[in-house]
Amino acid sequence: MKPSFVFLADGFEEIEALAVVDVMRRAGMDVHTVSIKSTCEVVGAHGIKVVADMIISDCNFNEADWLILPGGLPGASNLAASEVLCAHLKSYTGRIASICASPGVVLAPLGLLEGKEATCYPGFDEPCIAAGATMQDMPVVVADNLITANGPSAALRFALAIVEHTLGADVAQQVGSGMLYYPESTDFYF
């Protein structure tokens, strides 16, 4: 299985990053947290310090299954300010998942939402629309190789959508049920 990468910048929304890593690891996926800084320590939007698995200069984008962008402010803005990350996102042809402010702050300016259905945190939809996205008022939207979500309360659904899109509905249902998240089908997740 190819590795997936969750990119962390100071000010990231903790639940959107860490819930995704937790769920993906429960599903047996190879997922790594990546600091966009030159050090592994990253501080979330609510003051939670996290030690990332690696720094961005050690990340092999060519081997990636998913590139995952949590939101939060100023986390999303800090992701957008990373020239290295943005250059790799623009040239990447694989799967991208983005939640909260990140679709509007990171993906839209890079032209990665053109012709896609997406969602984001309320108030960040104008850049997405201007970039050619069709915005949906839903917690999670799956559009081909792009998954977007609207905010912290959608973090588990977002993570389970990534699992389903990678390993199938049965695995997503099993992981969700093991976490006492009880919908009868994965259609509830997004």
C-alpha cells in the first residue's frame, strides 16, 4: 500500500488532522503526518503541540496515495504559503483530500477545483466558486480523486470517506462501527 501524507502547518485544526490519521491507521492504511516546516514540532490552532512523523523535505510525493490538507486558521493559510507543498499539489495527479478552509485557501488558488463538486467551511466558498467549483452544502463531497469536507464536525465522515474510497465500503463500515459510529450504510458518512 502506498503511503498517504497529512500536511501540518502551525495553526492547523487538530481534530481535522488527528482524527483522519487515527481512522486511516485503524483501517490499516499507511499514513504519515508531515510538517511543512524544517522541524517536526507543529502547534495546532488550539495550542496542541504535535510531533510530525517527518518534514516536507523528506516526503516522497511520487509514492503518495493521498495528499491530505487539514483546515484551521492560520493553518490553511500557512499551507498555502508553502511553495514546496503548492508546487507538488499542482503537479500531483493522484488523490487529494481537503477539509474546512483548505479547499478555498489552498486548492482554489492552485486551480485544483475547476470543474469539481466540493464543499468547505462556510465563508470560504467564494474562492472555490471563482475557481470553477460547484459547491455543495454537505459535510463531505467525493468527486473522483478529490474529497472535500466542511469542518471539524465532519472529520470522522471525511476520514471514513478516504477509507471507503481507498479500501471499500466494507472496511469503512467496519472501522466506523468499531468506533461506535453506527450508520447502516456508508452513504451516511458523506
